[in-house]
Amino acid sequence: MLGAIEAGGTKFVCGTGTGPADLTTIQLPTTSPEATTEAAIAFLRRQSGGRLQAVGIASFGPVDLRRNSPTYGYITSTPKAGWRNYDLAGAVRRALGVPVGFDTDVNGAALGEARWGAAQGLSDFVYLTVGTGIGGGALVDGRVLHGLMHPEMGHIRVPHDTAQDPFPGCCPFHGDCLEGLASGPAMQARWGSPARELPPAHAAWRLEARYLALGLANWACSLSPKRFVLGGGVMDQRQLFPMIEQELARLLNGYIRTPDEYVAPAALGSRAGVLGALVLAEQAETSER
């Protein structure tokens, strides 16, 4: 019995099980750190019946993933009120007394897609979520890519033609980074309607495909993934995928020959993060045997 927490800025998805077939979940609103964590712990205790072996946490960030750091397992410089410098992993470990795996929410989703979803059998791929924000996780030689902290793919800088697109961007840190130009809130601010309400033929989608293809072109050249897996609410618009592939091919201009289905929709939907947290729990349990 493994426990999983997908910690999001608006809700926590908590689950128990070993995979998609036996996963039981609950959603909790993200309120204060203490109240939200206590509710998640109470669910894991109740649902596992004392048989919990490990817990995995896939969290919004930024987070500290350096195992030798005194703040490992903390949510660090988040703008979310009350959550800055909160020891999420430590609170769960102290309460439940089991190994705790910890990573970002997008890295968790990448692990879920690698195990059960659209990236099965691939040692190298990039998972990108496009929704309230833009975040990405990369598996390189079968391992999640970390570094100074963790990849922040939504905050790369992409060409912004202000004559074609005068929208200044909505990222509070960088203005017109990729997230500032192509996230769900950016689309709503630019066009005056949520992305889900824009018709398939709207000019928004061609511009969105352009920005996302620019990001993918950078990662295709720098990380050389075998596939891009794209999820999140904005990517529910399936007409985006052929538009992105067409624009990506134009940007790469034959320099990199990409395989079929190089840009694929995520297969696990809203369960990718919590299922990835189960993988983190399994890894934590295995490492402490």
C-alpha cells in the first residue's frame, strides 16, 4: 500500500494504491499549509488502515530537491500566500513515520506517463503541462532531470513579435516568458475569454501553437528527447497537436529528423500527477529497504 499526494496551488489530490487499477483518490482544497497537510495525512491514515509503506509527494513549487540541503522537501519561493518555506515533505514524514519521495508536480506527472501513459518504454522524453501555468519535466536516460533546483521550462524566453502580438505577457516575474505568453491565464487576458471557450478556428490557436513550438524547438535541440508529451487544460484542444507539429517541423527546418508521434497528448489526464506520486513513493520505499 503506497500513498500519493499531488500538491497543487488550488487543490490536493491524495491517493492510495499501487497503480491505475487500484488507485483510490480524494480531492482537498488548498487552504493553509497546516490544515491542508493535516487533511491529507488523515485521509492516508484512514484509507491505508495502517498498511502504508511509503508516500510520494508531487508538489507545486519552486521546491528544494537537494537531498543534502537543510530545506530539502520544502516549498520555497512560491508566491502562494502562507506556503513560502513550508516543510511539506518533513510534515508528512513526521506524521506517518514512513519513507517520503518528493519532487515537482510536473516531474511526478512525467513519471506517471513513463510508467503507465504516453511515454511507456521511453528512456528520454519531455512532459509539458499547459494550463494555469506552464511546467515541464524531462527524463534523461530513465532518470528525472534535476540540477541547481529543477527545470522551469515555462520560464524560458521565446521570440515575441510585439507587432503581431502586442500582449505584454502576464508572468509576474518575467512578463513575456513562455508561461507569460502561452498559459491559460495569458490566453484569457489576451483574448478576453477562457481558452476552453475559444472556437477551434479562432486565431488564438495558431498563435498558441507558434509559442509552444518555439519552446519545443529549444528542448529538441538541447535535450534531444525521443518524444514530447503534452498535457494540461489548454491541451484538451486536440486541434493544437497537428498545428504544433507543423510549426515545429518548420522551425527545425530538417536539421533534426523527428519520428512519427513526436508530439503526443498525455494519456493519463488529470491522474498523471497522483499516479506519478505513487512512483515517487515506490522509489522512496525501495531506497530505504
